[in-house]
Amino acid sequence: MVRRSMGELIKKQRIEKGLSQSNLAEQIGITRQSISKWETNTSRPDYENLISLCEILDLPIDIIDDKKYIVEGSKKYE
């Protein structure tokens, strides 16, 4: 299993979808700087942005929670 921070997972999924930070930010209706802060674990998305983020990146809403690391390959991520 691979352990990733929330920011690492967001970045990985964004890149796999072929989106730039600006593209993703535009789809959510926020600034590119917000995406950068999420990816560097400087800040976290609020609930509304989290829902949009998970929809766009095809992640289940419970994948990103209050834990520091997300375990890929766990039942939550599969």
C-alpha cells in the first residue's frame, strides 16, 4: 500500500486527469493558488470545494478526511 498526504493525492489525481492547477481551479471556481496550497498541504479545501474536487477527480468523498495520510489500496480508496 502507498501512503500519501492529501496534497499528494490531489496532485496525483489532477495530473492523471491531465489538468493544470489553473484548469482545476477554474472548474471549482477558486484561484490556482488555492490548489497549490492544497497540494502542498498548506491548507485544506472547505466542504463545498471538497465535494467539487472529489467529483472532478473521481474520488469518493470519504477518501480525504482528517487523517494526515491516505492509504491507497485500502477499501476506502478502491
